[in-house]
Amino acid sequence: MLHDRQNQNWHTKVQHLGILLIDIAHYVALLMIAVVVMWAAGAEFWHIILKGKAALKDILMLFIYLELLAMIGIYFKTHRLPVQFLIYIAITALSRHLVVDVQAVAEDFHLWLLVTICLCIFMLSLAIVLLTWTANQFGRPEDNVHPNKR
């Protein structure tokens, strides 16, 4: 009986250590990503200043950086990584591609690329609606997690 209790105690300590190491790795990785995103956003902003004007593609790129930082901030505050933010980033990236790059495509392929990108944005928007609706109707799986089990 005593041996089982010692084994269980040792097992619990190893589990807590593993959870602590994983949490530290998450925080270090997120901090590094945040620094890189801020560096890239700063470089983009500096490029805009040197150019003397901001084009729509530059502003949309800054929004992508802002959404990445918001996603990292939400993880630090809630310990959850919302999928919705990844979809928002994808929508913004596709919108930027639609505004900036589609004009450079050959005339005969232009319409199909335009329609495809618009359909992708529509499908991603539907995914946001579906994720939001299901979260409101049924809750999120992480809402049932006990804080000490993290």
C-alpha cells in the first residue's frame, strides 16, 4: 500500500514537471513569435515611412501583423488559441492577395482566380459563423477543463 502511494506521488510530481516544462516552452515560443511579428511589423512600418505613403497592400499587411499579435495576446490572457483568429488572418491574407496580386495575373485566368479567392473568403466566413454558432450553442471543450488540470 505504501509503495503504491509513493509510486502515485512520484508519478504526480513527474506529471506536474512535464506540464510546467510544456508551459514554459509555450511561453518562450510565443514570446519569440511576438518579437518576430513586432520586428516584421516595425520593418513594414519603416518601409511605409521611407516610401512616404501607405498603399492598401501595406495597410492590409499591418492588419495581418495586428491579428497575429492579438492572437498571441489572447493566448497569454486565456491560455486558449482561438481558431477564429487564424481564419481572420487567412481572410485578410486572401483579401490582400485579391487587392494586390490579382491585377498582375494574365487576362484569361484573371476571372477564375478572382472567383476562386472570393469563394474561399466566403467559405472561411461561413466557418467563422459556424464556429461561433456552435460555441454559443454547445460551449467550447476548453470551457469544461478544470484550471488545475492545465
